[in-house]
Amino acid sequence: MKVAYVQTEKEFSQAIVDIARLLGWRVYRTHDSRRSPAGFPDLVLVRDGRLVFAELKTERGRVTADQQEWLAALGEVEQAVDGWTEKFVRVYVWRPSDWPEIESVLKGER
């Protein structure tokens, strides 16, 4: 009988933190969200003028209404550069199955 390994949100979070730090990102992660505003994203990552907010979920985890509101508000942030409007803030909901996208974002390919 084959047993599938299910990665916990904590393990998933640590894997992202590890690769982000390896790739030179500054990382903020709230360790105890009970004293933080409801819904604020799990990770804040900064590197080379880029700011990433990431809400982390297991494959079946659900995004709460408070989380949706924070993600929507953060996603509206834009910066005008030389007459062009360019988003320098990126907002994601990441699950373990998104690992290829996560690596791409953290390597600066996206």
C-alpha cells in the first residue's frame, strides 16, 4: 500500500522561507498570528525593489474573507514609473502544487 505524504502548511512555509533566503530575499513571517490583524498574509518578501505578499495554504486550505480583503487591498498598490504604471507589489496565494511558480517568482523570472 502506497501512502501519500501531505506537507503541512508549516513545512510548506519553511521551505519557501529557506529558498527565499537562499536567493537573497529579506523575509518576514508572523510566527503567532493570534496577535496580528486578521487575514494579513503569511509572508512578506523583499528583494531588488520587489515586494511579495504570499498567503500560504495546503492544497485544500481555504482563503478566509479577511484574507481575501487583505490580498485585494495589497494587490491594488501600484507605482508610476516614467509615465508607465508598473506593479512593484505582487500578491499570491500559494499551495504546494504551485512550487514551480514559487521558484520562478523567487528567482526573478516572473
